[in-house]
Amino acid sequence: MVRSRNRGNSVVERVQELILTEGLTPGDPMPTESALCERLETSRSSVREAMRTLASLDIVEVRHGHGTFVGQLSLAPLVDGLLFRARLDDGNDLRALREVVELRIALDLSVADQLVEIYRESHNPDLEGLVEQMRGLASSGRPFPEADAAFHTELFSRLDNGLLRQLAQAFWEIHTVAVPLLQLPPAEDILDTVDAHQAMLSALEAGDAAAYRAAVIEHYRPLGRVLDAASRAEILPVAPA
């Protein structure tokens, strides 16, 4: 029987403690509802409420007709929460998106030395192919969010830090959802972003962390200019009718 060290702990916390105590991992089956009631010495309604809360956090996953399992522990709740915050924050979606972009830049810069050690003197046809895919789409005036996301996911996939990979993916998802919501015009110099992707990869393969960091800054510069223009447009005085 799992007993809480603190009788004031919520059922949610006690279920989490049970997962840790049992050494359960994502995908493992959870004890049945009746078993949880007995082990936690609590009511069925309390267990159900706790499982709903944990499911919303992706700590458990309810598969109807099959049971309850340990969830994937993804950052999906973080993505949903930050997107809602962006839309709720006095309607200042531009500021929220700018904050996400700043976090993405900081994250990309923070792993420069790690990525250099991973990609130094390597050849990466998959990443090269994604750059060319972006270039072809940009040249024909089409957006390339899928190829862009795939590039960054693949680039970070070799990092040992799984949480860092998840954070990068989470901020990317927020970014790609927020941009269409804001109806921002495409950057006129979007090909510069494509060139920056190539420069990032070339710098890593050459083992040049400084060049990689410079390419990261260039990668976000076109979007920064779009955000600056949109911000200026928001504060321009409206001409009298």
C-alpha cells in the first residue's frame, strides 16, 4: 500500500508517487481504479478526478476499453498553456510570439558546442535535402513549415538531453501555430532564412561554433523584421475619417 509521507498530499501527488515507487515508464499499464482506491485508501470519485487531472498533463493516458497507462510525459500541456496565454495576454499576441522566438534563439545558441562535437566532419544528406526542399518552396513563394520543423527536429535528434529536445519541439509548435493566428505577412527576404539553415549545417560540419551562432541569428532575422513591422503598424495613429 502506498502511503503519503504527508497526509495533506493530494490524490494526484500520491498517484505520481505510486508511479515513481513502482518504477513505471511511459506505456506501462496503471493499476485498476479499484486497486488504486485500495492502495491509496481513498474514494473512487477522488481517484477518477485525479486521473482526469493527470491525463490533462499527459502523465497518464486513458485508453477507453483497454485501461489506463502511464502517459508519454510530453510537453503538450506546456504548448497548449502558452498558446492560450499568448491569446489571453491583453490580446498582445505579437509580444507573446516575440518571447517564444527569443526562447528559440536562446535554446539554439545554448547547444552550439554540443552540436559542433556531434556534427564535426560529418556528412548529412537528409539535412541537406530538407534545406533544398525549403529553397524550392521559398523560390515559388510557398511557405515551408513542415520542412523547417523537420530540419530542426533532425538537427537536435542526436543530443543526449531528451528534455532539451522536447523543449525545442514545444517552442517550435507554439511558433508554428501562433504565426498563422497573427496573419503575419511572409518575410520578403525568406530566402535568407533558407541560406541561414545551410550556413548552420555547414558551420557544424566544419566544427565552427561561432559561425553556427552567427547563422542562428541570421535564421531568425527575417521573422524579426516582420514582427518589428507589425508592431509599428499596431501603434500608428489612425487617420481621421
